[in-house]
Amino acid sequence: MRTVLDALRQVPDPRSRRGRVYPLHGILAVLLLAAMHGETSLRGMWQWGKRRARRLVGYEPLGLWGSGYPGLSTVWTVLQRLDAEALVAALRPFLPQEAHVMIDGKVLRGSKRAAGEKALHVLTMAGQQLGVVCAQRRLEGEDELSAALAMLEEMPVEGKVVSVDAGILKAAFAQKVVEKGGAISDSSRRISRA
């Protein structure tokens, strides 16, 4: 049986071999554990792990033993370079199954870092019941409909109701959801499958 740690070991490490003091799967595992314990910020997750460093470093499967506990700047740098889609793909088998998912695009306030730079625009698929993000795509020169269609190619929607706003709810999108065995809805009415 494959474990979450096995899945995290499959995520490509963005660092050069020389810069790998702490194994990527160990860092990601600590962040996941902290998130499962209610931490919502990177700093909070790091501090959660730091408070438990003695036990975490001693837990051999994390691979942190002998190296100590990574600093916040190390964790931040690793996440900055991480291939988020590869992480989502690795963890997808462990995500809870939702009967109803929502797809929505947002421009993230506060994500603009330099003058003249555009704010980050993302498309997110999240479960309605648990609020778990199932998939997320950064939109760079791509419209929300095209990104939503690409997201449907990667995500199973059979037996699920997919809710979208009017900007995404076009014939091509509805047809793709129905072809994959799902049903669609928008904010004003539900459209059942054929």
C-alpha cells in the first residue's frame, strides 16, 4: 500500500544536488502535518514543526535526522521553486472524494510583487463539502474557460456535480463534463446530465 510519504518522495526536488541538506519529502511532510493540526500560514506551519523538532528529526522516514530542523528561509525557498502541479498530482489519490466540486477563477490580492507586474490569477477546483482544493492552475495568458477545460482533462468528475460561474459555463465546458460522466450546475440553476 502506497503511503503519503511514498507519494511525497515522487515530487521532483527543484534544488541542485549541492543544495539538498534537508530532503524535500521530509519538509513537505512536516508542512502537511502542521496543516492537519490547523496551521494556515507558512510561518505557523514552520513554527509548529520547530516546536516538535526533536521528535520529527528523530523519525527516520522523514529523513530529517542528522541534519537538524530546516530554517524558515529554507522552507520558503523550497516552496517558491516547487512544482505545485507535481505536488497536487502526487497527493491526488489521498484527497477525499467529493460529490460536488466548484471551479472558480480569482485574481489574488496582494500577489503583485514588482511595479508593472500583474497580480497572480488562478483557477481553483475545490470540494464543496470539505473545502479541499482538488486542483489549481496559474493562468498566464490563458482564459478561464481554456484552463477549466484543461483541468477537466486531469481531474475525474464521474458522478460529481461541477459548479461554475457564468464565465466558464459554456457549451464546450458542459459537454466535456457530461462526456466525463458528471453533471453541471451554475449559481442560478442546476443542469442535469443527459
